[in-house]
Amino acid sequence: MLKILGRPSSINVRKVMWTCAEIGLPFELEPWGAGVRSTDDPAFRALNPNALVPVLIDDDFVLWESNTICRYLASRHQRDDLLPAAARERAGVEQWMDWQAGELNNAWRYAFMALVRKSPAHGDAGALAASIQQWHRHMAMLDVQLQRTGAFVTGERFTLADVVLGLATHRWLHTPMERPALPQVLRLYETLQARPSFGAQAIGAHP
């Protein structure tokens, strides 16, 4: 059985859990991270020198980086619907996954740490305002993309891009702040909520 090392409060762990749910893969969640076993433990660092969750263990194969794990699982189980085999279609999905991991995450990080995690190190009002502004700007970019497709992030089919950006949208909607009206983003979120895999296992109560 697959083993996922991490905690459900981590958005990156939930990406992997949701992907497993879409594919129908059973897994064991082994708690690591804040409030449980420290990822600074030498045993964990031997698996991931970055000391970050999630880590996937598939028999004797160890993998880290959440988006890479999601791609691996889709490829290993030949789920071309989630990660297309054709080069251009696959690149389109991976483009939006990489955008989420880089551009979008960097935009929201300060605001999330300040507003949700209540981090004392993130109390600068100017930095908070700038992070919120950038977060909204990036979500507006997603809204424009969804206007183009009229359905999911990259087109008519649900893919891994919708997994990672669906969770990012969940976080945006549940962080205590004022938000602009982005009707296409809200439409996507409501569509994703109707999926059986989008529930307590993938989302839980965490933003």
C-alpha cells in the first residue's frame, strides 16, 4: 500500500490525497509535521532533505514535491485523463501546475501566514496588503483562463491542474479577507465540490 508522510492540514499533502482519491488508490497517512513528529528528524530528512511534507513511499520508491507526486501517480496508473499523454495537452496541464507551485504560492504565502496561521513573524501591514493584492491578481488570471475554457482549467476535462488549483481556490475562499468577485473561479469551485473525491479526505476543514 502507498504511504503518504504528512498531515491533512498541509495543502500539499491534500493534493496527493485528492489525486489518490481520483485514481481510487488506497493509502496510509503517516503523521509528520507541525504538532506531530518533526520533519527535522534525521529519519525524515533521510527521505526528504528539504524536511518538507509530503513524502510518498511506493514500495522501495521514495518521492517528494507534491506536484511531482501527483504526476507520478497519474502516470503510473495510466490516468491520461488526469495527465494527458499527448505532449501539448500534457504541457498545458503542467504549465498551470507549475504556475500554482511558483507564482500563485509566492503571492499568497505572506497573507496566509498572517491571516490564518497568525504567525508573529508576518505582522507587517504593508507586506500583508501587498500579498493580498498579488493573491487577488493571480486569482483574476485564473478567472480569465476559465473564461476561455468555459469548463476546467485547461479545457473540457478535469485534470491534475484542477486538483492543485482547486485546493488553491479553496484556500483563497476560506481565508478571512475581502475578495473581488471572480465568477469563473467560483463556478469552478462549485463544480469541483460536486465530485465525490472532493470531500473530507481531500479538503477537510483546512483552508
